[in-house]
Amino acid sequence: IGSLLSEMVDEYEHQQLGSDEIFRCHLKEILILTLRLLIEPNKSYYDSITNEVIHFVHKHYRESLTLQTFCDKKHYNLSYISRRFKQETGMTFREYVQKTRIEKCCDLLTGSDMPINEIARFVGYDDMQFFHTVFKRLLHMTPKEYRKLHQ
């Protein structure tokens, strides 16, 4: 979508023969892509390697995991996969793991009465101070405030 918008700006600025039609076609393509995302929000638009990494994180988020571990198992080049993952998802592997863990934590905070420290350990955080720091950075509130807000 970003590249289509960029092409639309170029067409608008240069106003060549047929620019209006190209502009309309790009706009239609953006609308169709947006509708697809709304209709099929769970459908993945990442390439297969990025999908493999995402699947790996969702399967092993409770464990101590690194992108190096994934690359060693699959015999992939770490810097290539790291760069590719960041380009496609907009976040680093570590940021994605933290986001996934915090999402799972939020599910448990609202769907159970487990103590917060048990939830943190359950989703893969051994260091409670780090857990609270990450949670607050991502959600702008403490886990206790989150639970209270969603009760």
C-alpha cells in the first residue's frame, strides 16, 4: 500500500498523459487490499519465512527463545532473517516476542484469577521488574490496572 501511495504521489506531481487513470487504478487497488485485510484479518500476508518465525514464536513464547535458536534449527542466516522479519512486521524479533507474551498475559489477566506474578512466569517472564517495565511500556498501565479496567 505504501508503494502504491508513493506511485500515486509521483503521478500527481508529474501529470503525464494517462496520470488520472493510473491514479484511479492505484486508488482502487489500495481499496481492494484494505477490504481484504478487513474481511480476512487473520490471513497472513507475510512471506513463508516470516510466517515460520511467527509460528515459532507463538509455539514457544513461554520459553527463553532467540532468533538465533530458530535460525540454528532451520539452518537460516541470522542477519538475513532478522532483517527480513523487521522489514515485513515492522518490529524486531525481540519486540515481537514481547508483544506476543504481553497479549497472552492480557488474556490471562482478564480470563483468570491467577496472581500476576504467576501469569508473568507462565508467559515466559522470570524477571518481574522487567515484566512490569515491558507491560507498562506497551500498554501504558500496570498489569494490576489492566486487570481492574477489564473486570
